[in-house]
Amino acid sequence: MEEFAYTLVQDGRVRISHRDRHVVTLAGAKAATFRARVDGADPAAQQLLMARMTGNFKRGNERLARERSRRS
């Protein structure tokens, strides 16, 4: 299951949600940068990009936590 999802809004904004809860709305240059990077990216790269764009999920321990949860 993918943790993050995004929705493109007609006015150019991008809404990013995490587990079906709205996290952030990107507008302007950030939205344009996101759209350019997400196009053509594989699903794993898209998830990482959305995690980083939210600003609260880029502490560097995401991979470690994911690996620990798989071991249990």
C-alpha cells in the first residue's frame, strides 16, 4: 500500500495526503517543481518525493524504520 498520494487541482496547486489525510498543499514554484519531478518517476521515487515535499518526513530515518517493521 502506498502511504502518500497526490491530487492535481485545476488552479495548478498540488494536494499531498498521507494515509488519506491531507498533509500539505503546494502552490506556485513548489507545485511546478513537484509536477516536473513526479512525471515519469517510478512509484518508489514518487513516494520519496512526496515524503520530502511534506517537510515533516525527511528526517533520514524512514528507510531504517521501514526495514525494522519488516523484520518484526
